[in-house]
Amino acid sequence: MLEIETKVIGIDVPSVRKSLKARKAKFLGKFLLKRYVFNLSNKEGEDNYVRIRTDGKKATLTYKFRKGKGLRNTTEIETGIEDFEKAARIFSRIIKERYYQENLRESYLYKGAAVDINTWPEIPPYVEVEGRSAKHVYGCIRALGIKGKTVGNISAVQLYRLYGKDLHSEKAVRFRQGEQFRPKAVYADGAGEKIINHLDKLQ
């Protein structure tokens, strides 16, 4: 399946929320997303990985291959899974380069497009818009009046680089206890490494 979406950085979150509400976008919920990312290659200009992610209610297993910065640059294959931790343990036996990451997501549906306000540790919030086509995506951005810089469907690693940060410099990137639903978020401290070590102990 071809994923068609873009990220918009440099946004004003209250303005985006106000616009979504005014235009009667459907609010789908606010989620703390937890994921394990298993890197398959380190080729410059490409992203090639397996992701296991949960929003606390359901979990998914996804393969992604991304090359370039356009809206139609990502191949995605996704399926549901029953057990988030067990799936992570299985892939940890196969793929050794792995990372644990968290982000907060507010999800909306507007004119058939998925509109997400994402907050990750250590970088400003951004909007992600996914639709049926590039025309559909850009049309929704214009209709909502979202102000900011459109950067295409870049990866989280590339996004962190825009702010001078290396997402993979830490094996675990997470929110501190109690900060998941606050604006401030930080890289994992020493305790974050325990999340990755936990998988090793279970093998």
C-alpha cells in the first residue's frame, strides 16, 4: 500500500485545534503511542524498518520502506497483532538494531483525510495529514488554514535532524512519568534504556 501524506512543522497547536473544531472535523481521540522500531538497513536517503506499535487499545505490525521526501514516497504493509510485547520479543531475536519510542497523538478525520497533531520528546509539535492523493492532502491543509512549513512524508529520524537532533542517539526516547499529556517532553534518562534491556532479559 502506498502511503500519501505530509508533515507540517512550525505550527500553532491552539490555532490548528480551533480550525478543526470550527470546520467540524471529527475528533477520534488522544493517544499515547508506544513503539518498537527494528531497523533493517542504514542506507543513506532510505528508511527500511519494521515497527510494532500500540495506542493502549490495539497493536499493529508494520513494514515501511521510504525513499525521498515527496508525499508518495512510502510503501507500507500493516496488520493487527494480539500482543505488543510478545511481538517485540520475537523480532528482537531476529533484528538486533532496535529502538523504543513514544509520542502523543491527537487524531481527527476531516473530509476523508486523517489529520494528526503529534508531540514527540524534545521537538516542537507538528501536524501530519494523510489522504487519497496529493491534491486531497494539500486541499485539506488549505481548507483548514494550517500555517507552517510542509516537509513531505519524511521519517521521524529525518524530522529530528531538522532540529539538529539524532533520534537514534538514544535506544529509548520517551516521556517522563506524568508528562505524557503536557507540552514538555524529554529524552529518556537512564531508566529508558531498561525498556530495551527488558527485551533482552525475556529472550
